[in-house]
Amino acid sequence: MTPPGDRPFVADAVCHPYNFAPENQRGSYGKAFTDVMWSSHPIINPPEHQLTREQWERDWDIEQFVDTMFLESATDLACVHSLPIYDAYVDGLSAIDKGAELKRRYPERVLWYATADLFRGEEALESIEHQVRDLGADGIKLYPAQYLRGRTRYWEMSDDTFAYPVFELAQELGVKNIAVHKALPLGPVSTDAMRVDDIGRAAARFPDINFQIVHAGFMFIDETRMLLMNHPNVYVTLEASFVSVLLDPAAFGRILGAFLSEGGPDRILYSSAATNPHPRYLLDAFDRFELPDDVPHTLDRRTRDLILGGNLARLHGIDPVERRASTAGDRFATAVARDGYRDPWSIVRAADAAEVPA
């Protein structure tokens, strides 16, 4: 792995301290959701470093989370998205209190996006306002669908009842960045909820908000290209789709080429989707990756730097050089400079071993 001083500033646009613990799963949908998420772990992670399902199906401790991100990979800044998937998980899967506490403990290392279940109406707006005003959230993460009793219900980004009040509140609070889960149905949820067409109407109505399409490239690539072409405030976040750099480089080349053609390098955001994949594997694979010959773009140093962290940093008013300097003496940078990066998943393995009675 490239020494810290010679590598790009890496800002992971979406990562989660998940809670997959069995007691957090709600009914058959919680189990189905968890099964889908687990199914990718043995594929993404090399056999010598894979976690067992018992190790993986955990409630992530926030200190183990930051140690995994910053001591085991070349990540400089992690954007933690809280999740409102209350139909599948008691705490929503990535709890609000975890995001708030990570932001409080590590303000130079963590960005945090607030969340709420918009089907709760005024209660959701009050929760978002509290998370931004009182807890310091940097952005907002939205999840448009719920799966209940065999049916999917969802709201659209152009909805006057559910979505627009959130965007108006964001303007009032000075929040410039809103991310929405799209393009990736998990479990039996309807694909209709994952379409991206509605984002264009929101982007046109609220031009001062940056809308991030989370999981861009997994589905609806052509529709997403058109959004990039027509709306300068639309960004693509490659959570989950970035995994194809490791599993299917040709497909990743097509995704990246499509987005570069319409939006240029300035509106593409790297995301590891940690802690399901390990960020180390994706960063190493991207270091080796080159676009195929039939894609009329090159991955020069500037383009790589923008995708890996420059774009997210710019969206949040962060100077990468200054931010790296401000964290140069923290416990993560000090440990990496002294010992190098730890092996993938070694933090959680050590924690689990310490809990086993002698």
C-alpha cells in the first residue's frame, strides 16, 4: 500500500458501523436483508481474511469501526451514513446515536449524515433538525422505501408531502448535501422505489442542494448519465458499485466511463460500503485499475484524486492538505507511521479473541 505522504487524500463517501446482530433483525425481512448483505462478504474478501458469519453478524463497536477504517486502510476521512431501515432492523441498521458519537469523538476524521423515516411526517423533520442543530450532522441520508407484509411503499424525491419539506428544512439549516439510496433493491423491496428519474425534478427545484445518488451504477446507468448531463448539482456515489473494480473490472470500466463522459471527474464519489467490504481491498484494486481501451478517458492522477476524496472534500468545504496536516499527529496517523497498516479485519478478530475466556 502506498505510503501516506505519496497517496491521494481518501474520503470514503459512505460507510456504516452496522448492527447485523440477530436481536436487531426484525422478522423475515430483517433476516432476508441480512442474508443478502452477508452473501457478498465471502465473494469480496479473500479466503485468508474472511470473517465467519458469526463474526460478521455483529453490532459494530464504534472504536472498532474507526480502527478498521483508519488503521487497516489508507482512508483519511469517513462519511458515516445513519440509516432508517426500521422495517428490517430495530435501530435502523446504522444507528443515529452511533453516527452522532463518532462525529463528536472524531470531528477531523468523520463526516456524519443524519437520517429519519420520512413516513413519520413531522416527527421525521423534527429529528433531522435535532441531528443537524444539536448533534452536528454534516448532511442528510434518505432511504425511500419500506417493505411491509409483502408490499413495498415508497416516496419519491419530487414528492411535496415527504421529500420537499426535507429539502426546504435543509436550506433553512444550511445543509448542502443530501444523499439518497437508489439503484440497489435489497431483499424483496420493489425496484420501482430504486429508480432515479425523480432526482432530476428535485435537482431542478433545489439547485443549491447537492444530490448524491447512492449506489449509482448498480442499475439505471443511462438514466443516471442523463442526470449528470442535465443537472450540475447531481453527484454519483459508488457505494456497492465500486466493488466491481475488484470483482468485474470490465463492468467497473463501463460504469466509470459512462459517468466520466457526462459528468466529468468532478462529480464521482468513491465509497467502500464498509464495513461489509473491507476498504483496503477496494483501494488496492483501484490503484491497479486502468480504464479499458474503448473508454475515451484516462485515469490520471488528478482524476483519481478527485474520485477518491477530492470531490467529497470540496462538497464539505474541506482542504485535503490542511485536513491531512490536522490529523498527522492523531493516534491513527501515529500508529500507521510507526507500524504500517494492520491486516484487514485484524481489529475485530483481536477484539473477539479477547472476549473468549481462557
